[in-house]
Amino acid sequence: MERLQLVSQSGLPPNASEVAELNVLAAVGARRRRRWNNERVLRELAGPMTAEEMHSQFNPVPFGYRAPTAFEVVARPQHAEIWDGFRNVDIDRQARVLERWEQHNKEQAAAARRAHQPQRMNPPSSSAQQHEHAAQALKQWGNVSRKARAALRKANVHAVLGLESQVCGSLE
């Protein structure tokens, strides 16, 4: 068994409590001995600590001190005027706000419908131009992959028309 030296860090002979700790450490394994030595070094490096500092070691910020939430801050008595707006509701004002909201929703729906309506293209003036446009369309359709064509066949007609109108609109 390994022999432990009975000399403290200050070079003086150890007191009774240190001797008792060393005797206990002689009976335990190397792992516990290393752990005890590490803890002892950390305690000595930390220096003397108050009870509050020791308590803070076991209650770090995420577990100990908890910052108040925004709701708790607003619920304090000094913020009572903020809550008056919730307690005293003007029914006429509420009706006006709801009417404006409905009007806004209707305008948004109308704008969405206008954006998704297919735009009409001007018909070509002669049959030669029609044939030329048809030939260009077939040539471009030939550049589309087989998987993309299958996806377009399976896709919702309205979605394809919306996509087509966006593409045609960007070309104009």
C-alpha cells in the first residue's frame, strides 16, 4: 500500500482533522483519493467563503435566481394605467376597429384573386405568326424533363394557371 506523507502545505505537521482524513484516504481507492485531492485544491484556491457564497455555488443562475417575466413586470401596481386599456373597452371604437379589419381582409382577398387570375395574351395577327409561336412553344416544351411534365399533369389546374400567369407576366 502506498504510504501518505503527513505534511500539510504550510510545511507544518498536520492537525488532528487532517490526520483523520488521511487515515480514511489510505483505506479508499485511488479514484476517491484523486477526487478528494482535487476538491481540497479547489477549496484552498477559493479561499474563505461566506454562507451566501457557498449557497450560490449550489444554486447557480438557471436554478437559483429567476428573472421576472414580462407579464409579472407589467402586473405590478405601478403599471395600473396599462391595464385600464384592457378593463375599459369602448364598444364604438371596438366596432370601428373590427369593421376596418374586415375591410382589410376583403382587400387582401381581392388582391390575391387578381394576382392568381390568368392574364390574356394578345392573339397573333396572322396565321404565320401563330405557327411560329406554336413551334416555339413545342420547342420549349421539349426542354422540360419527363418528371416535370408528369408533375404538371398531376398538379392542380388552378395552381398551374397561376404559375403560368406569373411567368407570362414576368416576360412582358
